[in-house]
Amino acid sequence: MESVRMVEVTRSGEIESFHHGVAVLINSSGNILKEWGNSNIRIYPRSALKPIQTLNLYKDGMADSMKLTEEEIAITTASHHAEKFHQEIISNWLKKINISEENLSCGHDWPWNLEDKFKEKLENKNKRKIYHNCSGKHCGHLAVCKHKDLTLGNYHEKTHPLQKDLIKLIEDLSDYKIKNIGVDGCTLPNPLMPLKKFALAVSRLTDDKKLNENKDIAKKIFNSCVNFPEITGGTNSVNCILTKLSKGKIFFKNGAEGVFLALIPEIKSALVVKILDGAARAAETAIAGLISDLNIIDENELAKIKSSEVTNSTGQKIGKLRFAL
């Protein structure tokens, strides 16, 4: 079976829509523990790649030599909502390294949440680069470039030394030769690769024996993200909520176009889901449903994400968005 029906949407007791997906749970030795559909499907990991991108930036002692805080490491790995505290972390960091936000290669954007968006629109009138949900990652790139005396202007291009190092790191972790490199929504390179190979790559971030000299920074990245889950997404983001529910045992990271990742050091494994139609709502529901099999997070808490209410414009409950497996 190439894909499975993972999420359904009901209205007035009838199924109105459904989402197909593919997922895999794989350990750091490459053993597939569970598979839903055909995990050979090629995907762009999108922002689920960020834990590896952060590892690439801060390996070789960079985090220590730059004296990075856990908050700075977490914001590097974030798809943040540009809440006030996100803006402050990035603005302060740029000021510390004496670099303008216009040096960020990501686009200008508004904050994610409507209330914050309207507030910034009224007060500042213009979109800003620090509002972009990937601006923390880009800030980390600029900080490393400056520290290593690398060129700043083209840091987002696949020919830049940081990006060449990234592709090699992905290939080493995944045992897969990257042939196609796409351009992510924030301008950085994003590789096209089999879902199971991406899952293998990130699973190795959970296993000291697979990381050698990178084991300490990988652990620091994980700890930073589970200690500050609001930074890696937003106060009300599903990746933040799920990470908090795991009580530090799992780091959840979403990506665009229906990708969602769970890093699980307890079993030296990673779970990755790809919703084929790219729907974020389905990816959030699916990752909660799939992770429930591991009995790490309280099922009563997961149930609220596995099945949520569909309401109409008056707030009337008229259906469900639910995990279908």
C-alpha cells in the first residue's frame, strides 16, 4: 500500500474530507519498527530538517566557542510564531553580533497569530524579516558565518561552505546520496530524499554511538528544544504542546507541506509523517495519533489532539477532525 488514510473530517455525522499519508518509525540502526504506507516516497523535509541544520551550524565546538544560550539554540531550531519573546531573542542576538535584520535572507512577513499580526500591523505598518518563522535559523547562520569569517551575502546558497557541510552531514547521517536539492520557503537549501532516509538521519541524533564527536551538541540541541518548547514553535503550537506533554522525552518538530517529526531518545528512534496533500491540520492530528502507540504520553492528553471539534461560524460543534487509524 503506497499510502494510508490517516485523518478524517466529519460534518453532521458524515465524512466530508480525508487525508492520506505515509509514516515511518525507525531506529538509529536503520531498523524500521513500524511503517504506514511506503516510506520510500521522496519528500522535502522542509522545517523538520531544522534539528540537523542546527547540528550542522553548532558542531565542532561552535556552540561553546560562541557561548550560545539554550534559548538561542532553541530559536535556531524553531519555526516560531513571532510572539514578543521570539522577536526579542532574535533582535538581541542580531544586536550582539552587530548584524542588521536585513542581512537575513528569509522574506519579510507578519507574526503568525492573528492578534499579534494586527498589533504589529497597526504599530509598525510594515512586514519585518524577524517576523518570519525561520528567522531564528537564519540568525544562527549569520552568527556562525561571522564567527568563522565566512561570507554573509550568499549564506543561503547551496554553494556556500555551510550548505555544502549540511548536505554532507545529511548524507552521512542518512546513508543516502543527495541528488536533488530544492529551495525552501525561507530560501535555504532543502534536499529531496526518501522519507525513511530522512527519518534514519534524524533518528541518529538520538543515539550517542552514531554521532561520535557530535554527540554532546546533539544532546544540547535536544535539551534546549524540550526545555524551551514555546521558543521552537509558539505558545499554542501543536509541536510545543506535544513536546511539553512528553515531559522532556520527545521533541516534536513540524515542517511545511504536511511533514511532522518526533525525536525519541528513549528508544533511539524517530517518527516522521508526511501528509500527501500537504495539510498541516492533518499532520498535527496524525503525529499525535501515531505517537500514542508508544505509550510515552498520557493517552487522555493525546486524545484532545487526535480528535478535535469542527465548529461553524457561530461556534456550534458540527463535526470532528480525527485520527483515522
